Amino acid sequence: MTIPEPEMRVTRYEFCCLPEGHIDAPHFTISVEYRGRGLWAVLDGPFALDADGRKDYEPRPSSREDDWLATHRFDLDTAKRIAVKAAKVQTVNGHTVADVLQKGAADA
């Protein structure tokens, strides 16, 4: 029996408007994660985003209903568009991406 070559599978993308290595970047990162059957979730920490960028707790797999999945799972291109939009308007502890970038510029 010949063992086939391993396949590479991309299962997560990250979107952040702060530079790589910025101390606050993990808090301002939106992820797009593969959930099977060609569908992707857009996540902000424990929250799943819908098509309008509204956050909702992602239920446990056994508690997810079809109507919830229909509004929180997307094809990859749609998920990336939602993530880009959400990353630009992130607010963490009352601070926007612009606030954090401006503070970093002032500290430099």
C-alpha cells in the first residue's frame, strides 16, 4: 500500500488592522474559520458574526439550529468580506482601531 502525500488544508484566516506583533493585535483580530461542508464562520473571540456584522454567542454544536446556522455560516468570499468590514470597526474596551493606531503613532 502506498501512502499518499499529505494534503494542506487552510482552515483559518485572521484579519487585523493593527501591525503584526502589535501588543493589542490579538484583541482586534477577526478570524474566519472553516466549519465543514464548504462553509465558514466569522468570529470575534467567542462571538460569531452574522452577515451584518452583529455578534452572537456561538452555541454548542448540539444546540445549533438550522436557522442560526443559516445566518452565521458563509462561503469563503462572503466570510472574508464580513471579516474585513468588521476588522475596520473593531472597538475593544471603548478604544477603536483608529484610537490604538493614533496612540501608537504618538508614542513613536
